[in-house]
Amino acid sequence: MELGLEGHSVVVTGASRGIGFAIAETFAQEGARLTICARSGDALEATRTRLASAGATVQAVAADVTVAADCERLVAEAVRAHGGLDVLVNNAGGRGRDEDRDRRWHESFELNVVSAMRLAQLARPHLARSAAAGRGGAVVNISSIYGRESGGGAEYNATKAAQIALSKAYALEWAREGIRVNSVAPGSIAFEGGSWARRMADDPEGMRAFIARDIPGGRFGRPEEVAAIVVFLASARASWVLGATVNVDGGQSRSNI
């Protein structure tokens, strides 16, 4: 299917590995021009080199999405390098790791909600211009099935749910500007260096029991399976999908909606 993303300017956060890398790679295969970010400059540069060697037009911007100045710089660099911004993918996120409860909750909220809000607001005028020019203008936020139902720990569950609520609110507010905002909710996705791969190595029997019990599809998901949905939602082929949260989970979630 031709998605019409050739030459589009796309920002992907948390793109150095796993789901973020797969999203960037899939956009590159569609001919998009990429601005990728992550906190680790070395890992990010290795990712940029890997994508560029496959023919992608890509720049890397080392940035911490919980820092306002870094978010401003990221969007500015994308616009400077590629003449505008057509798609924002907020993939960076996770659970706070601080041992102090209050700081851990604050970190989780910054990672999953404030960063997505801040980058979306910075991108908004550029995305509106993209929409007016007939190029689209889309935001895709990477949430979790545990933003739609219980699970994943209290601070993760609560802040991912807030991220989905934010996405829906912006989708309704920004629709008249031609900007589409949607979310993708992955289930348990395994990749090299990720938490599920580590758990499989440490406890293969336990993980096989987990899959048999909790994932009707019979295996962990793959990053590229998430990426395919993200890229579709960012394209004109999804022009009437607005304010949705799409599960990519092999039937793992239990919610009816």
C-alpha cells in the first residue's frame, strides 16, 4: 500500500532501539526524512549511521524529552533541516526509576505526559501548516495497553492513561486545524536489550507460562508490528482515524473497547 509519506518530515523520540528504532526504520522505508532523538548520543549516532547506510535521510539530535530546552531544540532542528514538520511520534517514555516515591511519580509523569504535551504543542503550528498544504499533520503517541486497563505498576498505569486522555483531548481540539492525533497501545513487545528479552533469558519457563496464560497470540510482539500501525496512522490512508487508541498486543488486553 502506498502511504504517501515520501519526503515528509518526521520526528521520532526514543529512537535509538526497540520500538522507536523500528518506527524510524519503517518511516525511512516509506521515503520520509527523519529527525531522531534519544538521550544517549553514542547509541543515537549508531542508529543514525545504520539508517543512513540503508539510504535514509536522517539527522540525530541528542535530547532529553523531559527538558523543555531540549524539546524546543529538537523541533527547531527538524524544521531547519527538513523545511517543516509533518509528523511527530512521541515514543520516549516509561516508568520512573527513582527510589523516592514522589520523585518516581514525578519522573513518570514527565516522561509519559508532560514530554508528549510539550512536544505536541511545539510541533502544533508546523503540523497545522503541513495540514494546510495537504501534507497531513499528525501526532502519534506511543502509550500501552496498560494505559487502557489496569496493569504495569501504579505510576506507569496512571500516567499512560493520562497520556491517552491527553491524546484524545488534543485530537478533538486540533481537528479543525487538520491535525490528527492518535495513540498506539502496544502489549508485551520483545527485542534485543529490552526488558522482555531479559526476562526470557533469565526465566524462560516463567515467560512461556506468561505467554500461554496472558497472550492469546502465543508469542511476544515484535517492534516492527507496532511500527507498521504507527506509520499507517501517520499517513493519509488513516485520514478518518482521529482520537483513537489502537492496540497492538496479540489479544493480550482484556478491555472490550
